Amino acid sequence: MSRALKIFAVWTRTKCGRKEFHRARLPQEQPSVPANNKPEMALVIKMVKKGLFITFDGPEGCGKSTHSKLIVEYLKSKGLDIVYTREPGGTAIGESIRDVLLDCRNKGMSVMTEAFLYLAARAQIVNEVIAPALKKGKTVICDRFQDATVAYQGYAGGIDIKLLDELGKIAASGLKPDLSIFLDIDAVLGLKRAGGKDRMEKKSLLFHSKVRNGYLALAKKHLGRIKLIKVKGAVEETQQKIRKIIDQCLLNRF
């Protein structure tokens, strides 16, 4: 019997609000399932009691929106209860903030204003969408999260990284993704694919090169949570790499 089938997880919450993870063995009479078999993955999905939080991120034009939506359909086909959202946005308030942030007429917006607007949108979506869904045991897929703020307003915009980390913790009430998929693409190619339609996309090549370098720095800093995938070849090729990582993430939870 594989390790994934030997144990299951029980999450409890202490008086101080801290989550604790306990392992318990399944009854011995449970039938064994060969490794790498589809029924094993199906059983693991049924055993997921705590919500799973997965984010997609990367430079402009990396394909995160396309791949995150494909993953939503893939996981739904596996039986997971999915909530899909995006940053900034995902709520009525968040979408209004998004309109302000991306409006090309707002050329005079300072990087600090950007940061606080992104953080405000995040505080709302965590409170209104993400936290309630995770509490119900759902899987949340989010297009961008705190890493984007650090890469764009921190590494590229010049705001102190430690400050953004602290502000990010406050905005998200301490919530962090279980897994982050970073799709890496050259800044020139990414901007060409993005098309330069909004205020952020229209920023300089130097700015977007710093954004990419920021993501690469984050990937080295958070090796356990962040999985970096180079975007090359067909969409299907990249999508298969993402699915393999997420499948393994599900199995490793038990």
C-alpha cells in the first residue's frame, strides 16, 4: 500500500487559532491500490478535508490565466470542489480597485498607491472569498496573490521587501498559499504576448525585467512552496508539467 493510502489527515484548531496536523492510520482491511493508478488519486481527493490554496503567478504574458483556468477544469474532473478567483478582483470591491489600477489614464499613480490598492483588494478577497472557501474544505485557485505585489511593487517598484511582507501578512490575515505555480517567460516575449493593453503592461521593459528577476528571487527563497516552470513549447506541454506538480502536491498531503 502506498504512503498516500496509509494515513489520513485530521485538522484541528487550538484555542489560539493555530492549526495542528495529526496523522492516523487507516484500517488494515483497506484494499491496496497500485502506485500511479488513477483510483489512488481519486481516493486522495476524497480524503482532502482541509481546503487547498493554489496560486498562479509570473510576468506579463506568461499564460497564468490560461493555465489556471485549465487546471480548474482538470481538478473539477477529478472531483474537487473548486473556487476560482483573481487578483486584483474577485469581489465587487476588488473589481472596482482593479479598474483604477489598470486604467491607462492613471499615469500619475505612485508605486506606494499601487501597493496599498493591491493590498486592499487582497484583504477583501481573503475575507469574502478565499478564507470562507478554505474553511469549507474547497480548493481555491487564484490568479496572482502576494508574490505579485512583492515582485512588482517591491523588486521592480523599489518598496522595501520586508515592509511589503509585513503588510501582506496583515492584508491576508496571515494566509499563505499551499502551492504557488510560477510561469517564467522572457520579459520581451511576455510583453509582446500581453499586448500592452493596461497601465501595468505599458510600463517599461526595464521595469518588467526587474519584475521577472523578482519572481526568480522569490522562487529561490521559497523552494518548498513555489514551483518554477519555464514557458516554452505548446500550451499542452506546459499544462502537463503543471498537472504533474499539482497531482504530487495532493499526494504529498497524506
